[in-house]
Amino acid sequence: MKRPQKKIWNGNVRDAALSILMEINNNQAYSNLLLHRTIEKYSIEAKDRGLLTELTYGTLQQRMTLDYYLEPFVHGKLDGWVRELLRLSLYQIVYLTKIPSHAVVHEAVEIAKRRGHKRIAPTVNGILRSVLRKGVRSVEEIEDDLTRISIETSHPEWLIKRWIEQYGIEQTTIMAHANNNPARMTMRVNTAKTTRDEVIASLEAEEVDVRKGEVIEECVVSSSGNPTKTKAYQKGFLTIQDESSMLPVTALDVHPGMKVLDMCAAPGGKTTHIAEKMKDQGEVFAHDIHDHKLQLIEENAERLGLTSITTKSGDSRNLVDVYGESSFDRILVDAPCSGLGVIRRKPEIKYVKTEADFEGLVKIQSELLDVASKLIKPDGIIVYSTCTVEYAENLGVVDGFLEQHADMELIPLPHLDGNEKLEIKEHTLQVLPQHFGGDGFFVAAFRKK
């Protein structure tokens, strides 16, 4: 009988990382949420947070590569937690030069003793010591280009194949490697309350290393320190948000006094961005299909001091019955998507998504745009955006929408067109993770004739 795996914080960072990795594997939990919850629940000290994050993300990001390294040393079947412990340990041996290998092996054996029966610890010890003695094999031994890129970047072959067809082998390889780099800490300045320069000065006074963003005026990037513990954050001057995620609202071209709809709003980053851009003057309606997520939008709005936002739950594909046709000046359709642009933040995405997922997503995305075309006023603007790099969900949806709606036209992206740092082609923007360090994102804007 297997011993149940307890999820406890006993001061051991590697034990905690193992528990998080098992939770991700067994329950398809999101790594970023689980890591944050673990840190908050057990009040893990700052000195341990960095290592816990590194171990969790690193092991998850490099899973396929680690399995390739382990394969020659593993004979017979292993329990899931034992394999995860070996991945976690091998990640430290191969990728983290500051941790002595003998210490990694010792810690792995101790964890195996606590979590398993008496025969597990010698197995773990033997495998890891064999790795130390013989070294790991090179991915260059893999002759097939597709398989080699897949293994060396830990992305499934089907995904690498699709990306090569869409972007070519060079950009695909760069993108897959970029997905294994740490995500930047970027923030949006609340321009309804303050300016970017004032926020930078305030953060620097509290020893947060910060600089201006790459493409968005109200974006700042932090390389050290904890912005969420600062006065600027507590006063509602800042929102944690990826710079790419700021692009859709920038292109929406909102102004004070407008009536604006955010069709897929939770957790509210883009909703509050809209309200800030409007100087909190006008009406912003934030809808989400998940009722329990509306609280996140409301909490964000309250912290930022924004009063123009109204939240409502329900399927946004039914909103014509709620508001009537031609009701809004601007509509944001930040559609549910495969999330392949945010693999850096949620590495598990690349292991759980399948090609079958795209068809259902494209149907939902197209239906949302169809409803938006009815709700928008003549001469009004709809912005369609996703956090994916997948053609079918992006240009494929745009082309299909234009074919079905002769009254809509694709327009140059307001406030983004002409930006030399953005690769805008035929009025659409596809950001890849390697472009300026932001998430993979797609943006297109339509005007009702």
C-alpha cells in the first residue's frame, strides 16, 4: 500500500517544491497560483521563496529534457512522486551550479526516506549517483531536427511541428527556448491617479529596481524588490500586469464618457486599464461567465479607486438580449484561448494542451466576436485579443469573422500602428515571447462601417 503524500511545510524548500509539482501533475493545478498560495499559506521567508520558485518552474519547464537525461539510468517502473523527485534533483545537478551535487543527492535520499518505504531511498541514491558518475547524454545525439528541438526545449513534438509550419524552424526554436526563461515583473501605472515618473521615483525610494517599459507608455519593469509591498501599490498606483497584456486596451482607443464593454473580464486587469484610460469617467461593463471571479474584478477596482466599473456574470454570447444592438462605443473581446503565449508563466500548459482543443476554442472565439458585432455602435471599435501564438485562434478567427460580417472592417491598430518595436502586419499584431520580453499575444481591431 502506497503511503499518502502529505503536503506540509516543514522548512524544507525541496519538499515543498515536490508537493507543488505533484499537485500540478495529479490535479492539473496552475503552477503560478499554486506557488503563490503555498508561499502565502506557509509564510515562506523571502530567502526561501526564490529557490522554491526556481525549483518549481525549472523542473516543470525542463521536464522532457530531464526525462531524456534520466532514461538510461532508470530500470523498471517508478511511482509518480519518485520520478518527480528524480526530476527535481536532476534539475539542480544539471542547471543550478551553486548547489553542490552531493548535497542534492543527500537531500533527495532524505525526502525518499520520509515519503516512501525503505527500498525507495537506495533506488533514488543509486540512480542519482550513477548520473554523477557517468554524466548525462547530449541532446545533440538526436538526429531528427523536430525531435531534438522538442526534447532540448521540453515542448511536445506536435506543438513544435505546428509552430515550424507557422513561423519557421529558426523562430520556433528561439520561441521554445524563450518559453523556458523567467517571466519579467511588469506593472501598469494607474494614470488616472499619477504619472509613470512619479511611480518610478516612489519605487526607487523603497529600493525597488525599476525602469520604463518597452512599448507601452504606462508600463514599468522591475528587476528586483517586491513592488506589491510598496506604498505605490497600496495607494492603488500600480497593477501587476504583463506588458503584452496592456496592448489590447491601448488599441481600444477609449475616451472619457464612453460606454465600453469587456466581454471576458476576469480577473480584471484589462477592465481596470480601460477605466484608467477613461479617467474613470463613463461606463465600463465587465462580464465574465464565472460568477465567483467577479469579486477579483471588484477588489481590483476598489484598490485602484475606480468607480466607473459595473460587473455582471453570465455567458457573454447572450448579451444582445441584455443590452440590445448598437449599445457600446467600444468592445474588448479578450477571448478564452489555448494560452500558448504564457507558457513562461504556466509551463504546464505545453504538456496538457492537445490539438483537439483548438477547434472548440475557435468556435467560442468566433461566437463572441459575432455577438460583439451586434452590440457595437456604427463607427465603434471592437478589439479582439488572445494570449496565444496559434494561427487558428488568431488570424484564422479574424479572417473568418470578416468573411461573415461585411459591415466590419479591419483597421490600423490605434496608438500601436507605427511603433517600431512592434511587428504589425496587415493591421494585426502577433507578439512572440522573444520580441520584447512580454507574453505571446495577438491583437486586431475592427470598425463597424
